[in-house]
Amino acid sequence: MFRKTLLAAGAALSLLSQPALAQDEMATEDPFASMAAMFEAEPLTEEQLARLPLATQIVDKVIPEGAMQDMMGEMFNGMLGPLSAMAQADARSYVAEQLGLYGMDVQLEEAQAQEIANMVDPAWRERRKREADLMPEVMGDMMAVMEGPMRKAMSELYAIHFTRAELVDIDAFFSTPSGAAYARKSFTMASDPRVMAATMEAMPAMMGTIGAMEERLKAATADLPAVRTFSELSDAEKARISALTGISVEELEQMVSIGIGANAAVEAAAEDIEEAAGN
């Protein structure tokens, strides 16, 4: 399932880079707006709207201005920093990335990988370092942009899920020194290295559970007919798909081939993660 999740993510990303089924529609539509419309929520009721100002007042304390940027900074310092440092020194992953070796049975010693990396990019270590140094700033900027919409969404959720009496009690708590400290520290606590350590400790057992789930899914669908690949379709079926999509059979075959390669790369990356977790 873990691999399937990654594959699904890869497939979703690949859709953004492949020719659209209707280019004229894509030219006029905002893909992000279309995705947001998939999660369109019911408007607030009059009663909920009446509670919204108090809910907003509480959320301003729970997510004070700059809190999400601070959280991302703490996350990089405490959790992602060590992982980033490890990735910077890994020549094998850099070579695989540059030469497209994901999913291929190529065994390289670290010294061999470093030799290849130096040929491809003599400055690969410095390049990775600068990229890693820039990431906290970039992610912080993303969190700053996200903070406003997130505060709005949380305010609406508080107005929906809590009564006015409950909101009054919650606001009273966050107005105390203890409540203010909780609101201020709750985000940064989630990025403490202890959280990452606990996750890593549980990872082998989690991967074992995921592996068992994959087997159960296979068993649950074993009696269903196998999914046909594009190459297994008849010429008439391929022609029909071409007519429906407006994409030639040759282009469809090429797109399927690219998709298979991308899926193989994602699958290989997922297996690397599972193997690392097992170690």
C-alpha cells in the first residue's frame, strides 16, 4: 500500500506533465481551482456564522502570526536537518537521479558513485548543500502563504464543531498564561526530534503491516479479471480510445511507456524506503 500510495502520487504528478485530453479547456481552466472544487464544503449556517468571530479570535491564539513559519523552521532544525545532511553526502542517489537509474539493477559502491558524480557534476556536493540550505527558506515562504487560508479554515471548523458555550470556555483557557503557552508551543512540539525518533522506531513494524495489507488486497481482488495494458487491447479498441481522447495511438503508446517508466522509478524509490526502514 505504501508503494501504491507513492505510485498514485507519481501518477497524479505525471498527469500535470502529459498532454491534456482537451487542450482548449485546460487553457481556460485553473487546475488548482478545479482541484479545490473537489473539496468544496457546505456554506456555514447562520448559527455557525454567528459563532465565527469568537472562533476566529481563538484560532488567532492557536495559530498566531508566523506560527507556521516557526514550525517549519523547527522542523528543519530538529527533524529534517539530519536527513538532509545524509542526503547531501549520498553520491549513489545523486547518480541515480542524474542518470535515470531508478528501478535498474545497478550496484555501485559509494566510491564508484562519487567518481561518476564528479564526472557528471564536479560541484555536486556544493550544489546539494546550497539546495538544502535554501529549502527552509522556501518552505517557510510556502507556510507564510498557507497561514492565512489555514487560519480561515480552522476558524470555520471551530465555529462548526463547537457550541458558543464551548468556544467561550476554550477562549478562556487560551487567554490564561498556560493556554497561551500551549497555543504557542503546540506547533513546534510536533517538530521535535523525539517525534521523528518515535516514527523511525515504529517504521519497521509499520512497513510490516503495510506489506501484509498489500497481500490482503491482492487476495481480496484475486477473483477479478486482470487489468489490461494498452498493448493488450485490440487495434479496434486502441482506435476507439484514440477517437475518444483525440490523441493518436502512437502518442498514447508513448505516454503509456513513459508512465510505466515513471511508475517503475517510484516503485524503486518506495522499495528503497522500505529496505532502509527494515535496516
